[in-house]
Amino acid sequence: MAVTTKYLGEVENLQLATFVVGRFLFGIDVLNVQEVLRFQRMTRVPLAPPVIVGLINLRGQIVPALDMRRRLFLDPRAADERPMNLVVRTEDGAVSLLVDEIGDVLELKPSAFENTPANVAANVREMIRGVYKLGNRLLFVLDTEKTVDIGWTVSVLKTTGPQIETHQ
């Protein structure tokens, strides 16, 4: 992953759209974010993998919705909690990531980027490009394409594995 972009020989900071899933903070390159929406009604898809919660109609565009809690092997959200939609652009079109909370756009220095900690479960590690330390919290930088790759998602979901683990 290129954490930096070069323009006329200068290194620019990376801008990440942040969101919370469970107790973890994640970020995706802001250039991959199409829009952020409150909870939308979904149409269920028969025989779809559990990570695909349904389809949303986004101004006439049909967009699959992936539950990031399931994707990250975290506990399900409470029945009375409504997720937010973070719609991202991918090579195959738009995909909605269902997240617990939308954060801010952060501008971070490439020099502060670090490798993914070794204590992150292998089945989740594949989606994470690296981390930033933000005070007493880690910001996990997601690889958008791997996060929404349904084929990869289905093969990973067939294996049961631990959640994200961070030892303090």
C-alpha cells in the first residue's frame, strides 16, 4: 500500500474517513468514500453469505450492504441499535459498510504509519494495511478492496477465528 501520494516530488498527508465498529476505530482513504448515510431499509438477499445483510436502493443504484461486525468477527450489535452506512467506491461499484458510528476525517502524516500489530487475528489482518497510534487508541487502516471482496469474504467466513485482539 502506498500510504503517501506524490505530487511534484512532495509527500502529502493521508486523509482517512474514520468510523467505529465495536470498540475499534477504523479508517478508509477518504478518496474511496462516496457518501455517509443514516440507516437505510434493506432488502434481504436469499442465500447470501451472512456478511451481506441486504441491498439498499441509493437513488436508483442497487448497493450491497456488508455488516462490518460480521466481517470483522465481532459480536452482533444490539437489536435496538441502528448502523450507519458508509458507502465506498470499489472497482466493482459502490458497497455500503454498516458501521456503528461515523467519525471524523483525519489527516495523518505518512511517517506515523506503522505495520499491523502481530496480535491482530490472521483472518482480520488480511484486511488491515497498518495502523496509526492516536493517543491511547489505535486507528486500523482498512484495505477497501479486500474488505468488500465478497469471494474473499465468503472463504474467510467459512473458517471460524478469533476477533481482533489487542493486548494492553
